[in-house]
Amino acid sequence: MEATPATEARGVTGAELDLLSTPELVLLMNREDALVPVAAGAAGQAVAEVVDAVAERLRGGGRLVYAGAGTSGSLAALDASECEATFGTGCDQVVAVVAGADARTASEREAAEDDETAGRRAIEALSLLAGDAVVAVSASGGTPFTLGAARAAAEAGAFTACVVCAPHSQLASICEREIMVLVGPEILAGSTRLKAGTAQKLVLNTISTVAMIRLGKTYAGLMVNVVAANEKLRERVRRIVMEATGAPTEAIDAALAAADGDARIAIVSLLGGVDAESARTRLDAAGGNVREALAL
């Protein structure tokens, strides 16, 4: 019998879960969850290196592609889907390939994790280039679908990185960079949707958010590229412009109207003392970076 993977290990903490009271169980889970940010912080340098590599490729017109299965795949898909609305990225600039994405049932999705060929084909369908970046996500680092995706990405010459929660993984041996977040055994043995899932969510949040900050998709800690697709977000855009400029409400509304609702144009217009057309020209020259546009 093969050795138990680190992500499947049974820890003493959860050995007698069924004998504990509900308050005790809640406290236990909270204590275990509190270990995750510390473990993620320990991998900070590795995360920073991956962020810089991803940002470099996105700046050059490349794509960020996540690959994963199960909980890892769901978290990857979530992070990719939120980049468009939060940072105004193109719909094909940050994407995710997920095992069993077209499956009709949960059991079919689970079975899809074992299909290495499907992972390879999902990546090949994207026609990757050397200027793209692929981040493969797998708690154990041994999920066949994700391994197939990583191998195909490496063969295409794309930058490859992985987010894993176990040492000496197969995935790490394939990828150029490894982000290893060692969270230890789950209180429910093998349920890597718990601490491992939380760790992956934290890392993915950091990769996408910091990469977008490096690309100038934010200004002064504000989501100036947010896509105002509903009333809630339109009101958020007004608050963003108010926070960034301190301008009165009437001026903000006028600037946003002239900017067709684009917070960046409104901010550059108000702070730079120029009309919307000139603000747009400055932003185009600065690659959409508000701070650089204001310096022109």
C-alpha cells in the first residue's frame, strides 16, 4: 500500500470529533482555520515571484490560465470569473480550465479528476503561447487532470506555477515555480475543502489582486476598473470617484456622465482639471494607469 499523502493524513486533533459538543467542534474548526494565514504567509516569497511572472505576461498581452479539479478547480474558476468585473479584464484574459466543467452530475465531475488527457486537451484548446501563464491548483499536487494541464502548458512554453499543500508533489516537478502551503492534516481526514481549500483561496486572491495592482488596474487602494453592470456597482463607482477626488456630488455625477461611467476617466478629469476626452487620451497613453495618467 502506498504511503498516505500529506493531504489525506489523519490528525490527532480530529480523532474523536463525534464525542465533542457542538461549541467544542466550532471552536476546534476555528482554531484549525487560524493556522491557514500563517502557513500562507510562510509561502509569501514564492507567491511574490509567481505574481511578478504573471504580471509580466499579462502586461505583454498574455493570459493567466488557472487549472484545477474539485474544490481547487471551483476556487480557480471563482477567482478567474471575478477578475473581469473587479478589474475590467477581458473575458479571455483570466480564465480557468476545470475538470468536469461540462459534467451533468457531481459523480461525473469527481470522475473527471482522473482524466489526465482531458486536462491536456483543455489546455491545448487554448492554443497557449510563451507569453501566457498557467497556475495549476491541487491540494495533493497529484490530480491527473491538473497534471495533464500542467504538462501541456509546459510543452507549449508558457510560464507554469502550482499551488499545492503537500511536499515533493508531481505537480511541483512539472512547474517552474511552486507555491507550497503546508496546512497540515484536516480535522476531517482528507477533506481538503477545509484548510487546504482556504489556503488556496488566499493564495489565488493574492495572485490575481497583486498582479492587477502591479498592472495599474487600481488607484489608491480603489477598484477604479470595476465594471458597473448593476445599480449596486454604479453606486460603488460614484463612491470610488468621491474617495479618490473629494469632489462634490454634482461634479462627480457630471464627470461620470461625460466619462460614460468610467471611474478612471472621471478621476483623471477631476484631479487633472481636464475634460473627459483629454482624460481618456492620457489614460490611453498611460496604458490605463490612473496614477501615470495624472503625471502626464
